[in-house]
Amino acid sequence: MKSAFRHQHPELQRDLPIGIFDSGVGGLTVYRALHERLPDERFVYLGDTARVPYGTKSLATVERYAVENSQFLEQHGIKLLVVACNTASALALPAIRATLSVEVMGVIGPGARAAVATAAGGRIGVIATEATVQSGAYARAIAQVDPKAAVIERACPLFVPLAEEGWQQGAVAETVAGDYLADFRDAGLGALVLGCTHYPILREVIADVVGHDVPLIDSGEATAREVAARLETNNLARQSNVSLANERTLCHDLDHFYVTDAAERFARVAERFLGSAPTILEAVEVWGHDELRTY
């Protein structure tokens, strides 16, 4: 069902929130990047924690999950959707765009464009989950921008649990990062893409291994820059209100978070990623669109 929100007066659309969905908690780094760049905007976030991970699912299943999540957010009234999940960005953007009336942006394209611009002809490294590396989505996106770019990829699956458990520093993180990335130290990288939404949490230990002279490309930050530009171009940026300036320090106090399962765990991990737990957190069933309870 197409949304009626697109047909609202532009001034009304500006005040609508930006929707974000991820298969779990990793997309909170994208939310953080968006909030920091766009402090006047409001956000609604959906973490599909009941059906994570997406990387082991078939294309048809990922598309179905992604479309259901997107429709859920659109029906709650959004002016733009950010697909923070790398797997869904790689596999499901066409299906989402065919269903929704609002504009849809993924994280892979912005990350690839930022990497090419930063590397300036140098080799580009990509670290991601096994599913994202196997999909070749980043390599294709980089090739679309610069067909001559040399890309080397590496799957770093243990980075996800390290980030979620708060082990971004210390001997364990250093050992894992060293094993995964030792070959990257002398690879002559012009940029390294953090191709999983969890990886920015580990950026310090990653930089320690590959070298602090290698620029790290956070796809969430790159996406936030492109979202900001798109809002300005389409005259959809929420107007600044001086009286609301203090709200900017509250981060997520005014934003709405939904999960499809394990709300308590989501809140704990969100506190590690954001500094404090979400104030407005609800458990929902997106396939039935029935809200269950508020935490």
C-alpha cells in the first residue's frame, strides 16, 4: 500500500521523522551518525531482532523481511527511509523502492562513494561480515564509481559479538583484529571501509592494526552526509528551532525505537553504543503490525 504522507504539504513533511531499520542493533551506529549530523531531525528506528541474522537467509526471505520492516515504518509516518542493514542494502533495495512511496537510501552506495573519494586512486580495503563480502556488493558499488579501483576484502565475523559485548578494547579485541587485519598493514591502502554497522565501535583497535594513517570509512557517517544533502535538495530538512536547542543534547530521548524481540538486550547494547538506553522502546510484530508493549 502506497503511503499518503508523500502527498502532504512540504511544510508538514519536513516535521516527519526519518525511518531507519536494521536486522538488529548494529544500525544504531548509523542512527548515531545521522543524529549527530542532523540534530534537528527526529528518527524512528526498527531493529528486527526476532529474525536476525539476515546474512544466512535467502534472497527472497531478505526481501520479504526488508519490505515488511519498511512498510511498518512508512505506515508510522516517515519522510525518508535509511536501510542501515548491509545485507538488506545489498539485496533488497529494489524490492523496497518498488513498494514504498518515500525515498529509500542504503549504506553501501554512500560508503563506496566516500571510499573512492578518499582513496584518490589508492587501493581500497573492505571489511564486513561473511555474507556482505560474499555478496560482492561493496566491490560492485566501488567499481561503479571507479572501474579501475583495486579492492581487497576481508570478512571479520567476530567483530560483531565483540562490539555487542563491549569488548572493543583489550587483549581479546587486539588479538582478533591482529589475526584478521595483519595483511592489511602493508597493503598500501588509500582507505578502509568499515562495511558492517558494528565495526565503528571497534575503530580504535582496527586503526591500531592497519595504521592510523589509513583513513577509515564509516558507511553510517557517509550515509548521514548524503541524507543531509538529499533533505536539503528536496526541501525536506526539519527547520531549526532555537527553543529546542537543548533537545539536541538528549540524543534519543525524543526518538522512537522498535524491536521485534529481546527488548531488554537491545536496551543494554544500545546503552553501550549510544551512551544511554533509549527512552521510548517498544516491542512489535512487524509482520502483523501489532504493537505489543512499551518498555
